[in-house]
Amino acid sequence: MPDHNTPEVSKSDDSEPYFSRGPDTLKIPLVMHRDHRRRLAEAMLKDKLAPEGTVIFLRGGELQSVYDSDTEWDFKQESYFQYLFGVKEPGCVATVELDSSAPYKHKSTLYVPRFDDVYATWMGPIKPKSWFQSKYVVDEVLYVGEIDLSNAKATMEIEGVNRDSGIAHAEVNKQAIELTNKLDGSALWDVLNELRSVKDEEEIKIMEYACLVSSSAHLSTMRACYEDRANTHRMEYNAVANFRYEGAMRGCERVGYGCIGCAGTSNASLHYGHPAEPNDKSVHRSDLRLLDMGAEYHCYTADVTCTFPTSGEFTELQKEAYESVLAAVHAVEKILKPGLDYRDMHRKATRVIAEELTKRLNLFTAPIDSVCEEALVARYLMPHGLGHMLGLDVHDVAGYEPGHFKDKDDVSLTGLRLGRVVKEGYVLTVEPGCYFNPYLIDKWCSHPVHSKMVNETVLRSLIPVGGIRIEDDVLITRDGCRVLNDIPRSVEDIEAFMQGKIEWVPGKGKSEVA
Amino acid sequence: MPDHNTPEVSKSDDSEPYFSRGPDTLKIPLVMHRDHRRRLAEAMLKDKLAPEGTVIFLRGGELQSVYDSDTEWDFKQESYFQYLFGVKEPGCVATVELDSSAPYKHKSTLYVPRFDDVYATWMGPIKPKSWFQSKYVVDEVLYVGEIDLSNAKATMEIEGVNRDSGIAHAEVNKQAIELTNKLDGSALWDVLNELRSVKDEEEIKIMEYACLVSSSAHLSTMRACYEDRANTHRMEYNAVANFRYEGAMRGCERVGYGCIGCAGTSNASLHYGHPAEPNDKSVHRSDLRLLDMGAEYHCYTADVTCTFPTSGEFTELQKEAYESVLAAVHAVEKILKPGLDYRDMHRKATRVIAEELTKRLNLFTAPIDSVCEEALVARYLMPHGLGHMLGLDVHDVAGYEPGHFKDKDDVSLTGLRLGRVVKEGYVLTVEPGCYFNPYLIDKWCSHPVHSKMVNETVLRSLIPVGGIRIEDDVLITRDGCRVLNDIPRSVEDIEAFMQGKIEWVPGKGKSEVA
């Protein structure tokens, strides 16, 4: 085969292979993934979770057909595979053999699909094994059909059940490979989850990039909504189109979760924007928008929510409700640091919301202590958790310590996906919210005890506000925390930015209009 | 439950429920789908393919989890289900009971998922059965758990293998439902495919809308590429971002297939833009772009390809190659009408390309008859078919008559997905192309016979052109055909439009700059 058929591996100035989406985007050195494998091998060997020579088998993502058609659903690499190999091509599997004498404590083998001539015509030049080896910095590359683990001393693969979905990892990609001398893989699952939870230097750069791109895209969308405020033909999904365009232009075609692009009373549905409610209501000038959208880069995702008035000006009621939620953001971010239990942060946030709504609007008629004891905010106003781990998955792994699960009996922690003491290097969301959902309000007002603790007239007057969520992506630092997104959050800044009275550059904050 | 929790069904002025994505988009009366069911029932009864009372069971699409996470892949309704019911909600199934005494020759039952309180908090107001019945114009609505077909006289479901993917329909959505007295469903598959192939009045309007939105989006993208012609930081995917934004702003968030957004030599890979080649090359001012992208509306998709020079000006070589392909488009569209065999159109297109490339560039040294006899264009320059059926799937069903399959022995028809006599109401693509793929050129030049029939110097000089495809979506009319997209196609019009010397409004064509 002549040379022009062999693609080149992109290398940076120091000759390291990298992932990027072009000159204006972030370059990620792919040795990062070898480092992840090294850490995995070290952890497994150190704690004797698997004997020397064990071969860990990992299943990469495969393209899934759209029903019986010849098109495919969107593709994202499987997250554990991405963490350990960073391979963008579908249809691969890999092994990590534990070897304490090797420089990186393991030997890695990547198995790639073998393609025929049809591929060279339809899909592009066939990448030889050497291309994969050089690009992904692995010890060996073989074809998927060449796997033979029959001589392995022991084998292992990830065994565990995702705490957010309830789906067993084993249900992913059932490639027909028989593993002999197979050891239990639940410790592997725990170790990988814990490794993924603490982001290293390169991963932090990726999360920063995803958050800055998301911030720019949100800013552009806020302005676009303001410019369209008098357009009666505008639909909720137009804001989503704007956000996705801005992300895609900077190499983030994928979003880490379905865009929630609601307006007005739709804001009260926490996971709006799914196929049965596809952001398809028309937007009114008086609507508060709640936009929960996050750009993804190299499979790491941001998760950012902005709430703002279409008109560029909060009504008095919208402002009081918004500032009640913002107070909870500030209360948490002021104190969040390693060693604090996130369950306490969640309880703190719901208390602040109760206090603020009462101070500002006389919402609760009972003492705040009783309101918290009955978990009225968690039950009726913020029926989701304060936040969750963030990384390769939007609801990332390791929200609870190994062996621990959500406490379903404590109603004050309803829906909390992150219930553990936080550590330096965690990236998590801080996203208090307050929703005026007619269904929950009816339930509340017909409750024999809880109905007596709230001013129903005030409560029902809030229904048109819909709902508010303010969601930051936060890195836990050595002695505190750092918000990775950069977006106007105060009522004054939001109004000034939307109306063009100030500028805002993610990473640099606000400035005067030139 | 109070009324404000019950969503309303959108109805048009004449009180018919419809699908639309807002004021600026197309309204589709949902009775269209009842009409599709009526036609199905009539065909089954008339040809005695199933006895009176047979219950046809149909499986709607379900959300698919992204591996073990709690996010889901993008959603599109399953195509046969969409054709017969037009239901946008995932997780439904349905039955059509044949009944010649009923007004529409059948009784339809839609089975919808039953949701609990969590849905009302997280996803949105729970739609009652009456909402589904009114919206989708079915005879009865029950919950999925309420299915009981044990008393059915006979049952049937679609049985067949998609000709393009090779996937059996039975592999779609294996919901645990036992069908008793089950009849063979292969005739049902054939009948549905034939029904889907002839578009009715409402379907033609949808295809027109998808094609006009796609045309606008392509036009905007051409201009954006021209404006960016000197920007060395532009990547292939920026054009894709532009197209998708324009589509999404008009209610077409989905595209019917992965966007092919190549530039320069990438153009030679027919299905570029997949996850392993994600439109991630940088674009040079001298590159010819080949953009194959189609917007989807109500699950019906357009499929349009534009080829144009980034610089706004074709080089001499690019122009000669482009006009050779354009001549094939014109030759086919001038004569295409009911009664013609599409295989003859395919052969005509490849002959015209051979003739033009020889007239203009002296490419072939052998007589054109020998070139066609040896199928050199089909083998080495245009290794795909001239076109395919288009509709709910991009490679839509019924490309061959019931019981017929692709002729794999005739190399002149390589890859042709549409091999039958065309009828009024078909919507299909006319998409001749010409690609200078180094892999195929090497193969050609080392062939003992074929290498002597071509001027190798000319052939190799064309490699930097990459490839050209010009793809129209065409409706077969009573006595001819009508192109549904509206985009500048001649070299002169493309250059004038890109450079801002003329305007172009899809549906109205070109006009002077105001």
C-alpha cells in the first residue's frame, strides 16, 4: 500500500500524540490515559485486589443501529474505556495485564476492528495497527479477532451496577469472548470509580475547557433570547439550537445529556426536554427561562444551568425567588472544601431556601426548624439533590463510597446522588433549585400537616414563575473550591449583560462595554 | 387532579390535531396516519393476506441507555410505527385489527406507558389516555401493561430483513408479549414497504418542508464557508455546526443520517463523518467542499449534497470534474418519469460521466462503450448507486420489488439501493458522484486490462480534487419528476451566490441582490 493511504498521527511540538478538535480547541496529551492505567494497576496490586499477571478485559463502545435501518445512533465512547484508553474509534476492546516490573505497572493491548476494502472506499483510509499503537500509546495492537486469553493466569472484568441508572455494567457490549480463570470484578469496579472521582491535572483542564465553552454558549444564548424577546414565533428549542451551535463551533458537538431548554411553567419539570416534551412550547416575553445544557469534550461533560428572564428584567416575584436560590449557591460555595460531607451541604441549601423564601415572601408560616425537620423544601420545592459528581458521565460514578448506597429512608435527602465526604480533585455540581410544580403544590396543600405550615396564597402565586435552578460546576481544591463556569449570576449582572450594558468573557468575568 | 395538570392537544382551526414545531414550521394533520392504517387494512383484506379480525401488533421505539449510564441516545420513532401512528412518545406499542365494516377498515389501539408520581415531578404533566386518543386519532388507548391479545382470532407482526442493513425487524424492541395464533408476517412487511414507497399528499408536503429547510441550511453554510475562506483555524465540522443550527432553528433538530462534512481529499470517502473520521480535518482555501446533510421533520428526512469551492471560485480542474457530474444529474432528471427502470438511469449516469470526463479531460483512452462494458466508472469513480428511496429512513424501504434483491453479480450496478421501475409518488435521490480515491486509483492502475483504458497522469492529477457529489431529492410526478430541494447547481450560480452577487431563496430560486 502506498504511503498516501496511511493517515498520520497528530503530534504536538514535543512529539506526544494528542486529541484536539483543531487550532482553537484544547490539546489533550493522550499519555494521560496511560497514566490512568498505571494508577489502576498500582491500586490493584498494592491492595492485592488481583494477583500479578491478571488480565483485565475492557469492552469499548460499539455503534448501535437505529432499529433495523442502516443508520446509527449518535456515538460516545464507553466511559471506563475512555478513561483508560481515550480511543475515539468504536468497536475496540482492550486488556490491561498487571505487571509490577513494567515501567507503568502494566502491559496494555488494544484490539481494533479489521477492515476490508469496502472500508477504504466508504469510510476512509484504513489505519494500520502501528497508527493505533502510536496514537494511543499502548504496548501492543492486535485485531479484535486475534484475542486469545486462554493462557492468562487470571482474568477480570468490571462487575457492578450503576447507582444512578440501576443498569449492570455486564449488560454493556456483550461481545462473545470467554474469560477463563475469571476472578470477581466488583473490587475493580470500586477502584475504577474512586480513580475516576479524583480528577488529575489534565482532566481538570478538560473540565475547565468544557465549562468555558458551555459558559460562552450560555452567554450567547442569553443575548439571543433577549434579542428575540418580542418575537412571538420563538420556541423553547431555539435557545437549545443556539447553545449547541456555539458548542459545536468549538469542537463540542455532543452534549453530555439532553438539553433542558424550558420556559415559564415548563421550568417546573426537572428533566424537561426529553422526547415526549421536546422543548416545543412557545416562549413569552414574561417567561423566566431555565436552560440546563452542558458541552462535552473528549467525552468529559459540563453541566451548567442558567435561569434568566426573557425580557432582560426580572419581575419582583421572579427576583425574590431567584435570589433565594442564589443565596443557597453562595452559602454552599463559601464553605465547600475537602472533608465536608455533601449531605450537610444539601441540608444547608434547603434550609437557606426556606429562610430566604420566608424572609422575602412570607412563604412558610411554621418555624424554619420545623420546616427543615419535615423536609418541606426537599419534598415539594427542590425534589432533587443539591448536586452530583461530574466527569465522563453527567451523573458521574462514585457518588457514594464503595459499598454504600443512597439513603432512601431519609426524605430530606431525596434524589441526592452525591452522599459522601468530598475530596480535593472532585468535580461536582452545586445546583440548588426551587420549582412551583402544580402537581406537588396540590399534594402539599392537601397534606393534613404540611398544608398548615405554608401560606397557600403565596405558594400558588408563584406557579407562573415556573422554577429556578442555578447550577455551577465546582472543583474541590486543597482548601476550598473553585467554580469552573463563568456566567453572570446576580440579578444585576444578568440584567446588565442581557441588555448589553456590560460585557462578559468566560474566564475573565465582566467588563465595561467598549 | 385539577385541570392545570392536564395538557391540551394542539388543534388547528378546523379542530384537527396536528404535529408542528411552532408558528414558522409545517403543520401536519395527524389523521394522515389513520389514513395510512386504512390503506394497510384495505390492502391486507383485498388481497386476502390476513383474515378479517386479524390483529396486527406494532412495536414502537424505546429509549436506549448510553451503556450503563442514566443518559439516553438520541431518539427517533421506529419508522413503521411512525408511518402508522405518528406518535412522538417513546415506549408505546399498538394494534391494528382488520375490520372491513369499520369506517377506516380497522380498529386501532394505542398502548402507552403508565407513569407514576415521579414522572409528574421530573418529566412533566402526565398525559391521560384521553389526551393520546384525541391527539393521535385512535379508537382506543390502554396502558402497555393492559395488552391482552389472547382472544385474537389471529395475530401478525412485521417479519422481514432490511435490505440495506441486513437487520431483521424482529430484533427491534423485544417487548415480552406472546402473540397467539400468529400468522406469517412477511406479506405484511411487503405491503407496508410498498405503501411507504408511494408518498401521499401530506407526506409530499413534509418531504418538501424537509428539503426546503435543508436547502436554506445548505445556502447559509455555503456563505459561511466563503466568509471563512481565509481563516486557517476552520475545521470541516464548522460547516456541519452551521447546517445543524439552521435546521434546528426551524424545528429540524435531528438529521436523518450522520452529517458528511468533508473537504479536499476527504471527499473521496463516501461515508466520511462517522465517529472514526468525525469531520475533523482543517479546511484549506483551495479545498472543494462536499457537504451531504439532510434535515429531518416528523421523522421524514431530506438527503441533499452540495459540492462547492471554499474560495468561492472553482479551479479549472475542479470545474471540469464538477460539470461532468452535473451533466449526469441533468441527463437523468430530464427523462425521469413513471415507468422507467432506475437501473437504466444508473447506467446512463455512469456513461455520461465517462463521456464528459473524456471530452473535457481526456481521461479515458478506450472507447466509451468499452469503458461502460467494463463498468470502470462504477468500479473506480462512483462506487455507489445513483440513488435510493427516501422517506422515513434515509435509505428508505422498497428499493427493490417484493421478493427481489440487489444483483450482486452485475458490477455495473455496484451498491445500487434502488433497482426497480419507478412510480408516481416515489421520492428518491439522484446523486451521481465522482471520487478520486487513492486506494481505488492504485487498484485501477495495477489492473492488467483496466489500467490500459485510462490516462493515468490525468487520473492522478485529479486526486487533489478529492471528490464530487451532487444530490437532489426528487419526486416522481404523473409524467416526469420534480426536484424538491432548491440550491444553486451550475458553476456560475454557485460562484455568484457564494460571492454575494446573487441571492437565492429556496422555493423561489435566484434573484438579483437588492
